Amino acid sequence: MTYNCEECGASFSKVSQLKQHQRTENHWTKHPCDICEKWFTRKDNLDQHKKKHFAANSVHCDECGLVFSRQYTLNRHKERVHQVGGQKRRASNAMGNEEDNDTKPVKMLRKDDDLRQFYSIRKLKEQRISKFGTTSTSYHVTFRDMEVSNDVLSTLKRLFTAIIADLT
């Protein structure tokens, strides 16, 4: 029985010889993702990767919004980027804000204020979706502490309108 390399046609009498040839010559069978055109040498890795494209089968980082196809990859990300798990984090108060000795006073939001001072936008990633001829972009929006007097709903509308204007 002979084993043939699909890339160059070389033949071998043992599977181990074929595998060694593929490693040294970089002749791996490529499994492309039909959504983002990324390719994998193992079919099971491609199947795991494809899960990331569908929200129901993916896990999201609750800190920054990045998407992962495997739970352990998310856990590793949280440990490395957000210091969750392995290292101690700073204490948080009941509102989820980190406590500091030098906390800034909460600013009252007024109608004539520039709303950009109450939030910040960070681009997380940009991904080309060639199948649809478009690009997907993920952002992380952080709100600063603010005091709202009466009309919370109209304040939220103003904030989100400003954020959408910045993004578009």
C-alpha cells in the first residue's frame, strides 16, 4: 500500500513517512472557513472555529466583548488580559466600580454638556466578511460615572445617539 501527498504527488510506503514529509514541506491539507477564509490543517479545529461565527454557539468575554469558540480560550484570555482567575483584582463596590482612595466626584450631566466626556469608545476588532462583501467591527463602550437629575430615558437617548454618531 502507498500513501500519496495531495500537494506534490510524492508517494510513501508508511503513513508516518507521509506525515513527516507533510511537516517538513508544509504540505498540509487545508480546510478553509467559508465565512472568513481563515484556514486550518485539522478539520476539528475548523469546526470549532465555525462555531464562533454563530452567536448561539460561542462564548463572549463579559469584560471586553471579544468572541471565542471555546470556553478554555475565553478563560485563558480573561487570565491574561483582565487578570481574572490567577491574580487578585481590585475590590469593587456595590455598583461594580473599582474602589480607589482618590476617586473622582460624580459629575452632573447637563443639557449643554459635550456628551463625549461621559463615555469612551474602543475598537476591539475588525473582521472582513467576504461572503457578504462587508466588514464587521466590534466596539467596547465604557460609561463614566455621572449623575442624572430627572429624565433618565431622554439622557440615555442622548448618550446612545451621540455614540452612534461617533461610530458612523
